[in-house]
Amino acid sequence: MIRPPVRLRSNEVVTHLFKPSRKHELPREYREAVLRSVIERAQRPQAPPITQSYLEQLQHLDSRGHRVLSVYLEIPEDPRMRMELGALVEDLAREHGGQSEELEREVGLVQEFLRERQEWPGRGLALYSCQPVSFWQEYWLPVRMPNILRFDAKPAIRPLVAVLDDYERYAVLLVDTRQARLFSVFMGSIEEHLEFLDEDVIPKSKKGPPGRSETHYLMHQRWHLKRVVDKLDDFYERHPFDRLVVAGPEETTSTLRELLPDPLARRFAGSFEASMDDTAASILEETLAIEERLEREQELELIDELIVVASRGGRAVVGVDDTLEALLLTRVHKLVVAHGLQLSGWACPRDQYLSAKPIDRCPWCGTQMMAVDDLADRAIQKAIDLEGLVDVVGGEAADRLRKHGGMGAVLRF
Ligand SMILES: [Zn+2]
């Protein structure tokens, strides 16, 4: 019996929308229904936030012995290149998922999903699918994901966990002379903390400085801001964040900045002009712009440091040969790759020994090496298999890294 698709509530994992069909081949109507619901959800302006607890749920997905497809994709900025994503998934499946009819069906659904896309609300995409138990979950991520495909007993959540660990949590304080609102921004999603609302300081009817005196008014204002800062400090104790953004009239935000105690002051990332009734969407947009700028600065710092430390023979390497060598010796703590890097080279089909230079036989097992044109993707896959971190950098940082082969690494030892 075919039932209409159940709409998923945000952040909820539903493993059995339908009773699993006895045969492997799912009816076309079913596939279409799933696809429609998937597309509807994906087109919501806000994707549900990814949390640690969500990932734990995902890890415990009961797939009844069926294998689960996990796909991570870096979304190209060039729309023409996005049309190639379906073919890329097929390549990844051939190289990293093995061959089976089950996998082919999963890949087919992913390709259909990619083909139907109207909007691409992220720089990275994480997809998990297990058709035999009617499971499908996709996440658009504000960060570039390395291209990875896995077809295993459990969803491969490591790449997403690594991103979560690496991703910074922002608190955005919106404040004026009377009120305050607080938001959290994480992985491109915004959430307001309603318990934070603060508006009982000066009666609303009094718009400007009250009749008594300017000093009295300023005192009140300062007192209000001090109270807001205390509340923020409390909040920080309970829900630590990495960065603080302050929004509001310029005068107020600069006064407030002076009142920030040390741990909060060190987390200050920037401020912007806003008013108390601005929408969460506009607050998010401004915050993401600050985040983007900061991220670009951090990427540049990382690359410059890599290059300097590597040149001194410290715990870093740059260049394809040195990086691959470190990777194969399991010395890589964080692999750093320039966005969109294409490299050809050689790989051992048995143990994934990698080489940028032509070699005939694998030094580890003696197997005939094969020529590959996705050496960078394979290096990323290797780093993740070895529980390392991966950072795909863009913009100016990528340009600088490309002058050194487009690849480098922070080493463990
Ligand atoms: Zn080998």
C-alpha cells in the first residue's frame, strides 16, 4: 500500500515513512513521493540545524541489514559545473562504493535529486539514503565538503562530525537603549533565545531622553547595557559560543563593547547596524557576512603558517609529494586542500597507496598501480579514513596554496 509522504519535522529522523517493500525495487509512485517531499524540504529557506544528538540518532539508524549510502559533495560555484555533480557521484560510487544493484539504485535517486535542483542553498551537501527502509536525509552546509561516498552498514557521519567540531558557534546580541535580543548562529542557521528578551528598563512611551536630565537618562542606559552584559555572561556560562557579534545603533553597540568582560571581549567578532524589530533572516545575513570575512582571514593565516612552518621543517608540509608521503605515514592531523583541486596520479587499487609520480607497482603490496584523475579526492578520503581533519580552502587562500601544489598538511608529529 502506498501512503503519501509524511512531512518530517525539522531535526527529526524518521526511519520508516513507509513499510519497507518486500522487493528491492521500489514502486515509481513511492520514489516520486519521496523525491517530492525531499525537494519540498530542501527548498525551505532554513534547513533544520544539525546537532550532536541528531548525529547520534543518525549513527543508530536501523537499516535492517541494508547498506546506507552516504554522500558528501562540494557544491561548485559555477552553475555549469553543478550539472556535472550527477556524473561525479557515479564516479565516486564506482571507486569507493563498489558495485551492486542496491548501490546503483541509491545513486540513481541521488542523481535524480541533483537533477531536480532549482536552488543550491549551501557550499556543501551531505546526503544519506537507504531506500529499502525508506530513509533519506539531506543537509545543505555553509561549508565546502570534500567529495566522499560511502556505502556501508551505517551512515558515514565522520566528515560531518569533523565539520561540526571545526565550525564556530556565533552569538548575536541585538541591543538598543531599552531592549535586547539574543540569537545563535551555527552552520548557517539562526535561532532566537526568547528567554533573553530584555525590555523592562525604561518605559516604552519615553522615546528620547526623559525630561529629568540627560545624565539620568545616560545612567539608565548604561545600567540597562550592564544588565544585558551580565545576562549575556550568564548565557555564555550555560551555552558557550566561539564568537560574539553585536548589532544595534552604532552608539549603543560601541558603549556595550566597552562593558564586555574578558572572555566575551576576546570573542568579539564584529558589529553591524540593526534595529530591534529586524527579522531573524536579516540578522542572519549580516552575521554570515562577518563570518565569511573572518573565515577568509583564518584560511589565509592557516596557509601562510603552513608555508612558513613547512619551510622551517616544522610540523607542516606543503606540496603534493610531501603531503601524500605524510598521509601514507599517517602523520597528517589536518589535510588542507585548495577548493576545486584536480590532480591526476597513481593509486593502488588494493590499499589506496597514492602517488603523484608514475610508479609501476605498489611499494606496500606489489599490486599494479592504476592511473587516476582524482588524486585530491582520494587523498581526502585517505585522511578521513585515518581519522584526520580536512580543510578545503577557497578564495585567496586557495590561490596561495595552489602555488605550492594546492595541497598541504598540519602534521601530528
Ligand atoms: Zn598496494
